[in-house]
Amino acid sequence: MIALIQRVSRASVSVAGEVTGEIGPGLLVLLGVEREDDEQKANRLCERVLGYRIFSDAEGKMNLNIQQAGGSVLVVSQFTLAADTERGMRPGFSRGAAPDKAEALYNYFVECCRSQQMETQTGRFATDMQVSLVNDGPVTFWLQI
């Protein structure tokens, strides 16, 4: 399971002109689900995402996690994160989970975030989404379980 996390000043996601999720300061989480992923990996990735210390403390050092910083999370499904790009000029998608499994684990990850009392907004699984963000820093990290 893969999360590309970006510290943002604000972010939103829209489907066909309708905003489905919107946050102020916090984390935009692009989430990719791979074939071998399961709920245990989703739990661990959620723990890492919410615990990752990438927000500034009073001294300007990255010492705070999203919960300590008081931000929100926007989770957007991103199957292309699981692409095989090692060779050729076209990505392969055989590493990605089947759509039904991917959607179940995406929803499970979102609920995991919410169960930690984390304000969590979402995109809409398996749709053409438009994501807007202001990357704060820029600060972007790849987390993989």
C-alpha cells in the first residue's frame, strides 16, 4: 500500500464540477492499493500517515504530526501509484489490486483515519477527479508498507 502525502495549505477534489472533499491546512493523501495489500497494511499505513512528523513546531522544525498540528486529511484514490514504470515507455498496472479489493481497502483506510478522530475528506473512488492543492513547503513524501 502506498501513500504519497503532501503537506498543504489547502486542497480540494471535484468530480464533474461537484466538490467531494475540501480541506484547509493538512495532508493530501494520494492512496494506491497493491495486489498483496490487506487491512493490516492499511492499519500500519494509516498509523504512519497520521504519525509522520512533517509539520513545523514553534521553532520551525518538522516535529509535529497532523494531529498535533490540528490539520485535516484529504484522501484521494490513485491507482497509478502502483504502476510498474521500470522499463518501456508505457506504465504497467499488474501490481495494482483488483478494483473491488482496492475500493474496500481505500474505504477501510479512510475509516481508519476517521476512527482516530481525524477530520477526513475524500475523493470518489474510480472516477475522473480534479485535484487542486497548494503544497506547503513544498513538502511531499512517499510512504509504502
